[in-house]
Amino acid sequence: MLDLDAATLEAVGFEAQSLGRALVERLDATGINIVQNNGIDANQHYPHYHMHVVPRYPGSDPTKIYSETDFERISIAEQRALAARIYRAVV
């Protein structure tokens, strides 16, 4: 994040907003966490930029953000079906 130009940061922000709105309006999320780690002491393991947009639902634990160990595993077929639902919600 510290090395990105303003236009890229702005574009990522707009995309995160678009995805967040789709998750709330079309997939019934009741909240959103948006997280970005920057630097090894912030739990960034490889120097690159990405942002987590995590939908929240009633009863979800807001301290569980993005670690795969925080969530129940689902099959690849379920992952693909969920990805397709998210894709359709955003386009």
C-alpha cells in the first residue's frame, strides 16, 4: 500500500466498495470487514498488495477475518458455486 500510486489506491477502494455493496444488497450480508496487511509485522508474508473484503452475517465472529483456519472448509464445488454467486452479484 505504501508503494502504490493514488490512482491504483482509488481504483481498489472503488472495487472494494462495489463488492461490499453487492455482498450486502444481493447476498444479504449485514456487515463488511475490509482489511489490508502491510509489512511483515502486520502479518504480510509476501510483498504484494491485496485487500480482504469479508462479508458478515448475524452471529459471525468479527475477529475471524481471513485465515483459512478461521473458517469451516467447504468443497471446491461449493467454493466455485459461491464464487459464481459473488461474480453475478458484482457484474
